[in-house]
Amino acid sequence: MRPLEVRIPHQLPPAEVRRRLDEAVVRARTQYSDTVGPIDASWETDERLRVRLATMGMDFDGSVEVFSEELLVTLVLPGMASLFAGRIRSGIEERLGGLLGSQQA
């Protein structure tokens, strides 16, 4: 299966993007603890955040790459989740766009 790719433009320094992503992961772990299993997020490099989580009996594996003018989110969607790829894409665009100031949240 081809992974879902979402590009989010931004105008922030890479260090600020990483800081905001780190804070968002901490908030997500608290906010979604009752519906999502443990959220495993760790920086593989200064530019690549690896993310793994499980929800509704499905495992999601993805990454967020920080480039100078955009983020590239890559997410492997398990089986049935691919039916909701459009909604998942929209959710990523809304949340990360708002986080980085590239759109209204």
C-alpha cells in the first residue's frame, strides 16, 4: 500500500517547528489517552520525527520531516483506515497547519 503524504507549508525556523511538534505530541498523549494507545514519537534525526500509535485496533506508522519551508507527513494507513484517507489528510492539514500558523485552526 502506498503511504499517505501530506505537505504542510510553514515559515518558521526548523528549531521552532521541532519545539512545536514536541509540545503537540505531549498534548496529544494527554488529550487522546482514552481513545489512542501509547503514542511513540522520537526524533531519528534533527529533521525526522518518527511516530507510531494504535487506535481502534489499528497500528499507524509514520514520520514528519522538517524542511525549510514545509513539513512532509508520511503515514502508512492500515487496511480499513485507507477508506478514510481524505478525512485523515484533512485532519492532518488542519491540526499541523494551525500548529505552524499556515492556516486557521
